[in-house]
Amino acid sequence: MSDTINLLKECDAGIKMGIEAIDEVINNVKNEEFKNKLINYKNDYNFLQDEIQKMLNNLNSDGKNPNSIAKFMSKMKTSIKLIFKKTDATIADLMTDGCNMGVKSLNKYLNQYEKASDESKTLAKKLIRLMDKQEFDIRKYL
């Protein structure tokens, strides 16, 4: 059961990072189609987060906040890049980097928490596919 909880917590932290990243850049996006895609992905992340939270609640556990150092570094990178070049291409670059890091981390956790329940693994894989799709969809704005 601890592998299940740990995997769900890592998914929760990853979703929170994704939502925060979108919130951080959304007001700088100029292309309406790109902006709408980010809003839709944020909605998808919120939906998955609700599913994860329900599972954690059933296991009498709380979610997890992203690592504060990773969060700080992400905000600094975003701020610095946007100061020098506030374009949709810069935002797409930041978002694709974030998606790639999220996919890499979640795959690592899937391997690390191999005794996690099938349901939690399915949710983690759903999140990975969502991040992969987001990264693919926003490449055209690079």
C-alpha cells in the first residue's frame, strides 16, 4: 500500500507543478489557440488531480506539494527567460521542457514503486500520456 500512496503523491506533485507552470505563463501567451490549449490542459490536470485525491482520501493520505527547490528553480527559469524574450516560442520551450521532465520523473516513479496498485499505475500512465500529448501539441509554437 505504501508504493501506491507514494506513486499517487508523486503524481499529485507533478500535476501541481504543471498547473502552476501554466498559471505562471498563461497571461503572456499571445496566440489564442495556444492559450486555449493550455487552458484545456490545465482542466485535464485538474480532472486527474481530483481522481488522484479521491484515491488518496480512500487510503487516508494527503497529497504532496512539489519539491520547493524544483519549484523555485522552475519559477526562476521562467522569469528570467520571459524577461529577455516574452514570446509564445519561449513559453512553448518552457512548457515542453516541463512536460519532458514530468514524463521522465513519473516513469522513474512507476519503476520505483513497482508494488503500487494497478489503479494507481493506470492514473500515473494517464498523466504521462497527457504530458506527452501536451508536449507534442505545443511543439508547433516553438
